[in-house]
Amino acid sequence: MQVYLPAIEGHVPSEMIQALRALIDFIYIARRDIIDSNSLKELDDTLKHFHQYRQIFQESGVRPKGFNLPQQHSLVHYYKLIRAFGAPGYVLPSLNPNTSKPSRNHGDVQIVSMHLVRCS
């Protein structure tokens, strides 16, 4: 996904590039198989950067009323949920296609899935 950022650089405000870069970095960190304390700090920092820079979409008129998307709101819960349940790439293979799919009947998968659904 990051190959698109250089392609649009110079055609959109730099704050948009920074917002998209932060969001893409967040997604890549969240998809890791192993997430440690340093990764969680990176995850939190990239989300803060995204929220800081996403204002450009409102200021430039792309989203004049701002963002109010449930998917974006659910990002604020990732830190707490990863801390509680581990890397979602392992539990939710749709986030990480490189991992094998766990059984749908596995209790941990059902618990984490319910928490993620409630928070989104």
C-alpha cells in the first residue's frame, strides 16, 4: 500500500500524505504476528499521528463535516485489546493472510471476535 504514497505526493497536501502514512503504518503494525511493548507504543504513536493529521481532510473540504466512521473509532481500542488478548493477526487471520486459520470453534477466537465487534 505504501507504494501509492509517493505516487500522490505533490498532488495532495503533505498533511494528507502524513495522515495516510500513519494509518497505513498502524495497519501494518496491527497485522504483525508478534506484538511487544515497543510495537504497542508504535501503534499508539501512529494512531495519534493519524488523528493529528486527518484534520486536513476537513480543512481542505474533502470531508467538510469531519470523520465519524465506526471503523476509525475502533482503532482506539486496538491497544487495550491487543494488550488483553494478543496480536490480532494470530486470532483473526483476515488481518494477516500469512497465518494459518484457527478453528472457528476455538473459544479464544470467539471471545476476541465478540470484543472487536462490540468496539467497532
